[in-house]
Amino acid sequence: MFSTLTYLQLQEYWWFIVSLLAGLFVFMTFVQGGQTLLWSIGKNQEQRDVIVNLLGRKWELTFSTLVMFGGALFAAFPLFYATSFGGAYYVWMAILFCFIIQAVAYEYRSKKNNFFGKRTYELFLFINGSVGIFLIGVALATLFTGGNFVVNNMNLSHWTLPTYGLEALLNPFNIAFGLMLLFLSRLLATLYFVNAIENKEIVEHSRLTLKYETVIFLLLFFFVIGSILSMTGYGYNPESLVVSAEPIKFWHNFLALPFISGSFLLGTILVLIGAGVGVFSKSDKGFWSAGVGTILVVTSLFLILGYNNTAFYPSLANMQSSLTIQNSSSSHYTLKTMAYVSLLVPFVLGYIIVVWRVMNRKKISVDEVKNNPHHY
Amino acid sequence: MEHIDPSLIDWSRAQFALTALYHWIFVPLTLGLTFIVAIMESIYVKTGNPWWRETTKFWMGLLAINFAIGLATGIIMEFEFGTNWSNYSWIVGDIFGAPLAIEGLMAFFMESTFFAIMFFGWEKVSKKTHLLSTWLVAIGSNLSALWILIANGWMQHPVGMTFNPDTARNEMTDFWAIVFNPNAYTKFLHTISSGYVLASLFVIAISSWYLLKKRDIQFAKRSIMVAASFGLIVSLFTLTTGDDSARQVALNQPMKLAAMEGLYDGKTDAEIVTFGILNPSKTLKDKQEPFLFKVAIPGGLSLLSYHNFDAYVPGIKQIVYGDKEHKIMSTEAKIAQGKIAVKALTNYKKAKKAGDKKSAKKAKDVFEAHSQYLGYGYLKSPEDVVPNVPMTFYAFHTMVGLGTWFILLFILILYTTMTNELHNKRWLLLAGIWSLPMGYIAQEAGWITAEVGRQPWAIQDMLPVGMATSSISSGSVMFTFWMFALLFTGLLIAEVKIMTTQIKMGPKEESHV
């Protein structure tokens, strides 16, 4: 099946898998968005308990998707893994810190004698949801704006600034991208609350909050997309692999890849429909429209970033060190082998969907949380 | 090779050791306890006795506390290969990334998806579906261990790859050779079975405490019966897999074996040291006795390593300085060949960049003739290949000694449980409690043996740790080391406090604030 694919086709296939995982991860960050809304939507302890217990049944899926995203990058594009993680050291370490504290927060939050106290674990959830997602957004934004690294002739990389990635915080585009991701996660979270919680007060409050989140998200989204379409990108010659700057590169990519542009537009519309359904109707299904839309938008943006002979991680220190799907990937043999492994993805998605349906068949309520001896 | 600050290597190793050490406190218990709760729930589904349901739920509650911190300490391990070992990530990422990605796809999603049913699905799914979910969590966590140990086994005994001078990295050539690497599956079986032993000790220790306190007696007896039976079977299995594992070490990592046994001079009919105190002033170049005191079995090491009493087992000196009689090449000669390979690789890249095809071919031929020892070319002196002998020796002997004790403990507890005398044997109950910290020590000791014993290699004989680090300042790594040390210590304190509180509360209720 994959044996007949060329090396370049396999590189493109794996970039698609990485892009899809990025899309799924951003969709799943509704968990993080919800964590940042814990105190604003949860007006009392009971309501906060319901929210935490709702999100607590999904947080591990988000966590696993992030790990899977990292694993796929390592397996398919190891030079990116080495260059970005080993260079933008402080940013990635800060992100990891935010996810470490999340992993214990749910289980330990309401346990007796938990050392840090309930509020601290809730603060851990807030930090994970806000700082963690914002920083992931900043890190992803550098795929458009570049990083200060050099790759030598042995393909070993090093960062040229002692700030090891923190300098990305000085770029307004990166900041806007991080904030956009944060508000998208909050938008999705409010829709998920509407979808899965049986509590009139929480649902009403979520619909109200959704209005503001949508407005802020859209402002950031239009700024980010406008910037992407107008910025200078970096293309490369597929034969010589020489990288060169190209004005409005991503606009060109959108035009050259109509199927992906269509999917991006469709995704955007679905997110808007989802938010509209949440704000203007009594339906609780807006989450699914916005969720599918998010996956489409993020996957498409990633594809635009890596396809059409584009450097998906430009080097600001040495343009020829920029990473492309061709110069940063694993070998032909590894990509082919792992392509067979990737056939498991639909199977995994299948059982996740089945279990999701079973667990969400009935909406979560205050009573259910109170009566379950194992609650968060 | 660019100059690498030695303190960067030390801090990078320290940080990885810190995170692995913390992670390894929690993982073995998860590996085993998931199976123990699955067995208990199976008994519940088969008998329909609600006592077993409550027993299952209690141990499941403790599992959840442990599971959470295992995840917290685990996420950093994967990403640290990129953040702290970025050269490694490129040089072997083509091979090493694959098992990590497969682990995520096959194991993590299975664990995280069915974990939700296991804890919150008691009233949402049928008994059998719930049981299936519990088993899938157990299988998922053990699948995770499988792929990680395939990756680790490859680091100890690299197979199925070739070095590509064009990309300056090792590339996979045989996926199945990596998956069925004998080093990987002996390691996997030994590691998971030792995890089952720890989980059995955990259940026994807590149940023994209840029996000593004369509370929750039926619960404790039921739990002990399951744990001691399971523990005895898996501890015997750990013994045999340990033997297989040691044989793999003898075949592929003779220096590690020599360090594990404090064997400075190779010999036929080599003895195995069952107990010994190393001579602290012993150095590689002097002729002092390596031991101040020892109890040894003649021929034991030759037999265990090569299944032959007369087999020759090389010592540290032979591996470093060579031995013509036994056709062991000296490390100095390997370093010399390695340096030729390093230089030829540099020349090849230069010639290729300049478009000089003739020089490129010549350099490539030289490289390929010496590439087997490329990793040695980055070492400074032959003595660099010697790991920390005392640490490896004591860690190995601690693990083996404690492992032997656990077998005896399981036999005694199982026997006294079956004769209904255990609750009256105060000394045995105390031994059951004190064996739990011993179990954790044995786990860490096993990990130290495996990882310290193979230094200075990140990939055995192929890539020294000094060549594998990221090019960042040692101050940055020092900062994050202390950050994680503080965080993990805080989380460990929280975990222990919560766990002990839950245990004191007992199986009747789960405590919440």
C-alpha cells in the first residue's frame, strides 16, 4: 500500500498526519479552556465540582494527543524535534511544567490531606489552561515567524540566542497566535459545558460567556490570518533545496492548494456556526460543529505551512538552515514503516468515539458528582 | 564535533536521571496494580460477590493516585530527548522516534480512554464491559512499557540500522529486528514482572498493616491471598527473566557485566559474587584485590553468562586494554579507528559540499572501512569506557538480594494465609510492611544497574553521552533541574500524604474534603 509511494509523497503523508494531530489537539484543548473558566462560570463549590469532574473525564485524552503529537514529530521529522525542542528550551520546558501540574491536579484536588490544598490544585488547572495553551500557541506561531537556530553540515543544531526561545514573546504575531488559541479553547469549553452539563445556571452562564469569547477570538483570528496572508514566507527549490524569502508566500499557498483552502474556509464557517448555535439557539450541539471546524482550520493551516515547497520552520539566524518537510524528515524506510503503523489511527479514533458516546450519553449533574465515591 | 561543556553533560545526565528516577517510583506500581485490580474485578464478575467489588474499588482508588503522578513525571521523559538530547534526537531519531510514537498510538490512548470507564463507568456500562475496560487499562499500561523497553533495549544493543554519511545519522533498515531485539524483550519481561512484584508487595504491605491494627480483616485477607499468589508466580518469573537479561548483558555489554560483578581481570571458570565489599582504593591500573571481602560461587558467572563453566568472561582490564589471546580489541585501537572515521566523515561532507566527487568517494570509502567504531572516535581516553563500578556493583547486588528475599516472603505469606495463621504472625506482618520500601529500592537499583552500567554510552558502542546532548548552556539545564527537583519532590510529598490518608481511611470510604 505505502510501498509504491515516493519519498516525497511519504513526507507529505506524514506532514498530513502531524497536521491532523495538531488539529485534534487544538480541538481537545477545550479541556484547558474549561479549566480557565472554572472560577468565572462555576459560581459555587458544587458548580466548580461539576465542571472539574466533567473535564476530568477527558483531560487524559488531550494529554495523550499532545504526547502523540510529540511522538509523531519525533518519528517523522526528527530534525524539527531536535532543533525546536533542543533550542527553544525555555519555552518547551515551561510548557512541560504546565502539563506536569495538570496531571496531578484532577486526582489530588479533592483528596483529603493533599498537601497543597484544593485552591492550589485549581490554580494548577488554571495555569495549565492559560499559560500552557498560550505558550503552545506562541511555539506554534514560530513555525510562521521562525526561530534563531543554525543547523550545521552534520545536521546538528544550536540556538543562537541565550534566551532559548523566550525571545518569541517579543513578537506581536506570536503573542496574538497564543492568545487566539487560548480564546478558541475557551470558546470550545463553553460549548462543551452547554453540551454535557445538566445545570441550568452553568449552561446559561456558559452561553453568555461564549458571546465574549467568540468576539475576542474572532478579532484575534482575523489579525492572525491577515498577518499570515500578508507576511513574507520562505519557499525552497525542490531540486536544489535552496531556501529563499517569498513575499505573501502563504497567500500563494492558499491559491495553489484549493482543496486545503476550501477546508480552511469550511472549518472557519463551522466554528462560526457552532458559536452561533451556542449563543442564539437552545441547541446543545454547537460544540460538534465548532469542534469539527477547529480540526479543519488547524489541520489546513499546518498543511499550508508545510506543503507547496515551504519552509515550515524558518531560521532567522541562517536562512539555509530553515527546516522543510524534505530536509528534516526520517528516512524513506522509516516513513514507510510508520505509515503502516498509522493505519491504527482510524481504529483508535473509533474506540475513542464509542467510549465518548457511552460516557456522555447522560449529561453530568451535581447529583452524579456527589454520589460517585470516586470524584475529583 | 563541537566542543561540549563537560558540566552541560553532567547536568543533562542529572536532569534525565532525576526525571527517570521519579518516574520509576510510580510506573512499576501502575504496571502491576492494574493487573491486580483486573484480577480482583474478574473474581467479582465471576462470583457476583459485592465484597470483591468494594475490594477492587479500594485498590483502584490507590491506583488512580499513583497513576496521576506517573503521567506527570512521564510526559517530560519523551520531550527531554528533544530538549536535552537534541543531537541524539537527530543521530538516532530515525530509529528511536518510531517506538515512542507507536507507544503513544497503541498504549496511551487505550489507557486514557478506558481509564474514564474504569473510574466513572460503574453505573454507565455493563459489568462485563467495565471489566473489559479494566483489563484494557492494564494491557495498555503494559503495552506502553513494551514500546519503551523496545526503545531502551535498542539503546543497549543497537540493531537493524546503518549509518548514512549523507544525512550524518543512523537510519532504520529492519523494523522487525528492532522489535524482536532479544535485549528488548528480555528487558521488557524482566521489567514488567518486577513491576508486578512491587504491586504485590504494595498490596501485602497495606493489608499487613490492617491485620496488625486488627481492622478490615476480611478485606486484608482477601487482598493478601490475591497478592501473595500473584507475587509468588511473578517473582519466580522475574528470577528467570533476570537470568535471561544478564545473559544478554554478557553477550552485548561485557563491560556492564564486568562492572556488575566487580570483575577487573577476566578468567575462565569465573566466579559469581553473591555478597561482597569492594576495595574503595582499587583503580584500573593497580594490582590490588578488587574486594575487601566476598562470598562467591566458583564458575557461577561463566555458567550464568554463557551456560558453560569453562567459558571465558572478560574483565574490565581486558576490555580497556585488549587481550590478544581472547581476541579482544583494545579500546585504544577502537578509538584510533573511530577518529579516522570521524575525520573521514568530515572530509566527505566538505568534499561533497565543494562538488569534488573523487575526494568524496575516497573519504566515503575510508569512512565505511572504519565506521563500526565511529562512536569511539569521540572518546578522549580508553579508560572513558569504564562506568562507575561501585555504583553498578552495589545496585546490581542490592536488586538481586532483595529479589531473593521477596520470593521467600511470598512463600511465607502464602503458606501462613492458607493455614490461616498469618494474622497471628506479627513478625511476618512487619516484614510484609517493611518489604515495600525494599521493593522500591530494588526497582531503582535495577534501573541504576541498567543505565549507569552502560555509561559512557547513550547508544552502546555507538554514541557517547557527550556527543548526544543539546547545545545549550549548562546554566539553563541547571535551572530546570532544580525546578523539576522541587516540583517532583512537592508532588511526591502530596502523593504520599494522600495515599497514606486513603489507606488509613480504609476500604469502606474514600475521603474527600
